[in-house]
Amino acid sequence: MDQVYLNGQFIESDAAMVSVFDQGFLYGDGIFESFRAVGGRLYQFSQHYQRLLQSAEALSYPVTLSQQDLEDILLELQQRNGLKEAYFRITITRGKGQVGFLRGMESALTCLVIGREFQGFDDSCYQEGIALWVARTRRNAPEAINPKIKSISNLNSLLGKLEAKAAGAFEVIMLNNKEHICEGASSNIFWTKGQWVFTPDASTGLLEGVTRSTIMRLCEERLNLRVISGEYRLQDLKFADEVFITSTSLEVMPVVRVDNFTINQGQVGPIARRLRQALHRDMIGAASGREGSV
């Protein structure tokens, strides 16, 4: 039976319990972050940790877990569960309170860390490409909910995922309230034209993914491609040579169809393939302590 880390202890997952009065359960008052370990080392850990602190600060969470503390917890959990290529998720909530929004908040934060063997997607997805659906659900306006908060209150993305499932698509493209391309329900989006790579700007209200930042760096450093972020509309995708989406778990996933129009005659393009290879090399370099290590 696998173990989890809950509020200072490593315990069996079946024995892990959180109060029914936890504010994360009652009100979605919580944050999360995901991590990967490659070759026994955490990949891009510092960037993910800083984003966790960014979310915590936005919600006034008094997080006392240092970067070294969290790293020790993740690696201990990896060892206890016998994980080779690990995928972790940390969830932090405001802790036990009372029914009634923000009443009786005397308890400490709830902190849960789960570790699992990383399960990538079927290789056919990368060889044949996937389909995106343009969601009717719009991404939350940044003026309403700060996109820098990686919140467990993720109903907006869930609605997008339900639309993708109903349409038989792998993922959705979510537009913002100005009809600009924003992001997927749980991914960032890129497309190419010649030697140029385009991606929505943070001003559209997207969550700036750590993998997104890495791909932008690899485009320029490894593939000699110019990356341009901005505010774009769906019609811009129709003229793209390639489209792909990224995330910690997806890596670089090629797209061959968006709604009812086909990308690159339905064929996976070379840039998506090369970027995924470059990402894997970056991971291996980090695992061996070379460039890109944390």
C-alpha cells in the first residue's frame, strides 16, 4: 500500500483523513502544485516551488515549508513508495474551520503530498496527434480571479474538460472574455508559422506553466526559433504550420485538428517532435546534474 504525506507525517493512503470542516472541502479554499522526478532528481523544482509560494501569498497562507523541506518530503515519498519516474502533487488548504465563510480560522494549514509513478500518455497520441475543441466556457477574467493562483477551486477548467469529453476531443481551447485564445483546460498552447512560434501572452489570463516557460526557452536556445507572445484569435490557428500543447504531464503534445479544421493535413509536424526530444534531453541533463539541473 502506498503512503502519502499529511500534516507532518508519512502514513498509509487509506488511513489519511482530512476534516469535513476543512475549508478546501467546504469552499475550495486551497492551492496545489505538481512536480516530476526524473532519474532520482526533481525536475524544475525551484520554479514549481516559487509558483507554489506565489499562490500561497495571493491567498495569505502562512506557508512555513521551505524549499529544502518540500524537496526532502518528495524524495522521501519517492523512496517509500518505490517510485522510479515520479509524479507528485502537493495540496495546501486553509485548514479546519467552521461552516460560514472564513469563520473560526484558528487551525493550521492542511498539507497533503501524493506521489505516484509517472504515467505518460499513449505513444500514439504523439505519433498521430490529438484533436482540440473550442470550448463555449470562457476562461475566468483575470480581473475576477488572479490566474497566478493555482487553485483547487478549478470548476472553470472542469467545465472545459466536460466539453472536450462530450465532443470526443482530447482537450479544449479556452478563449477569454475578449475572444482571445487563452489556454487549454490544463495546458498551454503554441503554434508555428515558418521559423516563428506563437503563444498567448500572460495578459490573456492564462496560468504561466513551468513547462510553457521551458518550451519557450528551448525554442530559442536549441531550435533557433523566435517565440512571440501576444493576443491572438482563433483565425490565427487556421494559418498555422503546427499546433501543440504543453504541461508537466503532457510534455509537448502535437495537435492535428481544431474543431472542424485540420492542421498540417492531419500530420504531426517536425517542430513538435524536436521540442519533445529537446525537453527529454533537458530532463536527462537535469538528472545527471548538467545544464538545466535544479
